[in-house]
Amino acid sequence: MFRNTRKIHFVILLLICFFSLTACKSASQPAQTEVKMRDIADDLGRRIKIPEKVERVVSLAPNLTENIFAIGAGDRLVGVTTFCNYPEDAQKIPKVGDTMNPNMETIIALKPQIVFVSTASQIETFTKTLESNNITVFITNPKDLNGVLANLRQLGEIFGTPERTTILLNELAERIAAADEQVRDKPKTKTFVQISKEPLFTVGKESFLTEIIERAGGISVTKDVATAYPKISKETALAFNPDAIILSESPDNTEPNDVFKNSSAVKNKKVFRVNADILSRPSPRIVDALEQIAGYLHPLTNDK
């Protein structure tokens, strides 16, 4: 009888210890808080869910990196591409590969909440891989200047920086209005944008640069050519005979293609260079390109 009583007491003691340890363990671990989510749409009209507070993101395009810094959220970037060279602080962020071939394992290891993608240079081949790891993919596709501004406004909403974004947008709007006024009532200058000398690439009707040329007081001679950045033959280029040539300046694109040697642009020394990064990225710096081109095509004078 005594031995049975001791055995019962021992079992009770074990149960008390077990429940005490379980209670202590539960108390030591904070309760899992449910992450609040919100519903938004990207530029392709995809409805996606993102956290209320976005703290870790990856950018897979240089213009998106610039945009995120511009609206005051550069400190949320945990990964960028090897092409993301502006602003200077972007070069200090871990690299996840190039724009077209990002390293999925590296991105997943960084545990971003959102990966920002530009359809201008990427296809959604890796979207499923990221989403299967609970990483949201947000796709941007600005087709004109208003689209660039709209992207900036939405990024301000995503990152919760509306005041900084509003200041930026107001500044850009003032500069755009000043450029519009500068070229108002001026004759449109027939302009050819040379993206690459050999082979000869330019901008077509699907490129946001076609609108930039028009707003700067020009008219792109290739505005009706299909696609965004078409390759054209020298025979076709010869027939354009532009009055001005804008070079997307890069080490291999510092001079007009030889086909333009007898063009009005070359004869009248109306060949202008704009830094390739500024010209090609739909970011706040596209307004720099607008101002530069407007100044080239219609220089300000002291005439009243």
C-alpha cells in the first residue's frame, strides 16, 4: 500500500513538472502576431497583397532602385541588381545578379516582403518561384511621363512616405511645367534618337522617350515604328533626314551612325548627347533628360 502511494505521488509530481515546463515555455515565447495585409494593384492590373508596413524589399531594375530612394525608402532595400548604380548608396546594397538573370536563391535568402520588377526588361519567369516562398512580386510598366509620376506616387503609398513623395512630385511637376512653357508655340524639330550606333537602334511608338521628345519640343521621326526600341536598317534611317539627333551617350554610342553624315542634323551641328542612364530610366531623372533635350532643341534666349 505504501509503495503504491509513493508511485502515485511520483506520477503526480511528473505531471506537475510537465505542465509547469509547458507553461514556462509558452510564457517565454511571444505570441505570434498576425501581419496586417492590404490589397493593391500593380501596373499589369494584378491584385496582390502586401504588408501594412513594408520593411524589406528587393529591386530588380535600376529605375526602381532610383524611385525607391527618391521617395525616401532606400533604407528598406536589402537587395538590388549589379546595374543599380544610382544613387551612390545603392552601390552599397547586396547584389542579387543582373536585371535579366537574378539569383533566386540569393533573393529568397534575403527574405524580402516584396520584389519590385520592371516589365521593360524582365519577364515573369520567376514570379511563381518567389510567390511560392511567400514573396510578393510587384510589377511596374510606366508607358509615359504620367506613368512615371504615378509609379512614384504609388511607391510613396506602399512605403508609407506620402509627405516626402508629395514634395518630390510637386518639384517634378514644376520643372515639367517650366519645360512645357519653354517650348510652347515653338516649331517641332524632327528628331532621331540613337540608342545604339552599330547595330542601329532607336525608339518606337511604345517607348516613353517618344513622348519625352515631343514634350521637349521635338517630334520623333520614328514615332510610328512598332515596338519600343526597334532596330532599323540604314536605308530606312537615311530617309528620315532628321534636323536633330539625340545620342543615348555610352562608350560605344558617342557619334551618329555614318548613314547620317549628310543629314541636316550633322550638317547644322545639331547632334546632342544625353547620359544613357538618365535617358533610359523611367525615374525622376527622366525630367533631367526632358530639360536637357528641350534646351538643346529650343535654347533659351534673352529676347523678350
